Amino acid sequence: MPTLKIDHARFLVTVDPERRIIRDGALLIDGQRIVQVGKAAELQHLSADRVLDASEMVVTPGFCNNHMHISYAHATRGIFPDNLDPTTYLSHVFTLQQAMTEEDEYYTTLLGITELLKYGTTCFLDPGSTKFLDACLPAYEASGCRVVVGEHVTDQPNPLRLPVYSLDEAVQRMERTIQRYDHRLNDRVRAWAMPFDAAFCSDALLIAAKGLADHYHTGMTLHQSNRPGTVQMYLDSYGKRPVEYLDALGVLGPNLLLSHVIDLDVREMDAIARTETKTVMCPTAALKLGTRMTTTAQLPEMVARGICVSLGTDAGNNSNLLETLRAMYLVAVLYKDARGTTDVVPAELAVELATLHGARALGLEQDIGSIEVGKKADLVLFDTRRPEWRTLFNPINSLVYNADGRSVHTVIVDGRVVVENHTPCYVDEWELMRKVQTLGEGLLERTGMHFAPRWPVV
């Protein structure tokens, strides 16, 4: 298998157990995996089939986006007024999603992945909203991304216009998806059980989904936003808050990833910590949707309890952006303001949330999340020959507080270079964008959905 050497990196941000930052670092990749990491002088005797000069680069692990609806947003991105009620907005979103064709999903997925990769995200979880996984599998293969997929299901009436299946059909759909897609593309694709939301699923469906995750040694995710009305409904019906109720059902556990996790109370955090349940927060979407995240989301307190918290962005029409770096910046600054102290969510923690914690939340910490010998080579090379990177003394501060995805120069997944010199290696990006524009116009025409800009377009 081909070897690849990254040589003379200005800084290697390893996120290894010692959290080493190696100045003038180098690493050697053999096939998919990292086989040497150290000072460039120590590795100068090692040759490779290809050598990348990283002398003005900061090298980090690839970022994880652990909640990203990949397949539908780009075709109609930016059409929704930003003051639309969230439930009304989501019902429109899923109306559009249900109207998408295989062609629509393939190209919108490929464009979404391209945006993720160009800005440093090498692994993402799509929480089940892709309808045509067979059609999208070639997009995963061509781009080289690492992805967790599934089929979201409900068996209860819901206000989002999601399809309602019988219990048996919902379980069968999740199981078929796991059987068909888990460990595909040389293990870059994983498949999970994905009941959409506990409020739209019967107890039996939630228990069955957890059983599938346990049986197939895979994961499970569900939306857990703890909206005020939902919390009150659980208290009135069961005398428990939503996450407490999931605990009583036996659904919590190390292979469950709860997304959003806004407005948890102490008892819910107790249950998550005790069961080693994983979580993902989407600060960009939470802010845009007006969830009062900085007062209702307990990210610093959860991390202090030892809870695994990772980062996501939600769909490109929820937050309108997919960039994990922006999520890192937001969690590093917003809680300082909300808690009235600078001594909370340091930049180093923000990096950990997007890398090692992200990998752990997906059950992939043995393979990705840090730059270590034996791990898979998912890496990002940031070009520091840009004003926002200078002056450069502390690469962590510069990465979190100064930089954004525009400075991503090269991206490697599984040892394969997929972005080089800011350009995807697997697609004509402009032609792809033009194609998705045309598909989006057709989707809006078919559905009759239209939201005019507030200002006149003449």
C-alpha cells in the first residue's frame, strides 16, 4: 500500500493522551494508518511514496460533526425566514425531504460532504434523513468521507409530517439498514438504529431500537431537545422528565447518542453520566432557533461530570452552516459570557469536543480523534500563510479563536488526500454547485414552496 509522509509541520496538534503539540513535526502514513509520529529530525530517515511539505501548516486530527442532516438542505438552502416558528419550519423541511428524488439526494449529499471536507470535517453522522442510501453510497465512496448513517423512523403521529410506520415495519427498516450498510466502504460507513425522537416513538420502538444497537454492536441516536412542552408532557404523563423516562425504559447506555440535549436538569445529567450515554450539541442551530442555549444547555457542567459531549451543526437550513470550527468557536466564547467568567470551556476543550470526544461519541475513539500511531489517518492541514493566523505562537488559541475553514489547505481521510490546495480532489466543485442549484429550483417548483426575501428583488 502507498505511504505518505507529512514533513516539517509547523505544529502537530496530536490530542494524544499527553496532549502534545509537536513543533517541526512529522508523521508517516502507511495505507490507512499512522505508523510514525515525532519530530521531523527524528523521522528524517523515513522515506515515502509521497511527501507533503507542511512547513507553514498546523496539522490537526479531522473533526467530527455528530449531527448533520446531509441530504436535503443544500437544494433549498437559505429559503426560510429566520423568524419562522421552529415546528412550522421543520414541517416544511420534511415536506421538501419527502419530495426529493434519488438524483436530488445524490448531488445534495455530495455537495454537503464537499463543504464538510473542505472545512476540516472528516467524519459526520447523518441522523437518518437520507431516503436513498443506495443512491448516496457512491457519494460517500467518491468523496472518501467517514459517515454514520441510518433510517429515522417513527410509529406515532407527529407534527413534522414524518412518515408513521407500524412498530414492526419501523423495526424492520432500521434492522435492514444496519444489515445492508454497516461496515461498508472499508469500514468508513457505519449504520445505526435511529428512532427520530422519543416523543414520536412508542416505548416498544425505543426498546427495540436499543436492542438492535446492542445485538449488532453498533450505535443508536435520537433527537432529544427537551422543549418546554415536551418536558411538561412527560412530567404530566409519567412524573419524570424525558431523559429520566428513557433511563427507566433501559434505553440509555454507552451506545446511545442523544442530540441537542437542551434544558437538562441535574437528575437527567445524573442518568446520562451513570449510564455513560453520549451527547452531541449543535450550538449554531440552537442559537439560530432561539433555544436560549447559553442558559438552558449545561455543556460546561456536563463535561465536568465526565459526560461525553461532542459537537454538531444540524442541517444547512437549521443553522445554515456546517463548519465544525464555528461550533468550536461558539462553545468557547458563549459560555464565558453566559457564566460571567473567562474560566470556562477553554480553547483546548473546544478542540477536544470536535476531535477526541467526537470520536468517542461515535464509538470510533480507537481509530480516529487524535494523531497517534495505529490510528487511521484522518487529518487536516491548515495553511497559516494567512492574516488570521498571524502572529502564531499558541496554535490552539489561533485555531479556535482566529481561524476558520477558509484556511484548510489539505484534508486526508483513511490515508487518502481528498482536498488539496483548498480544492476537492474528487469532483468539479463549480459544476456540482450549478447542478444542485438547478435541482433545488425543480424541487421548489414541484412542491409549490416559496418564501420571498423581505427586501424586494428587482
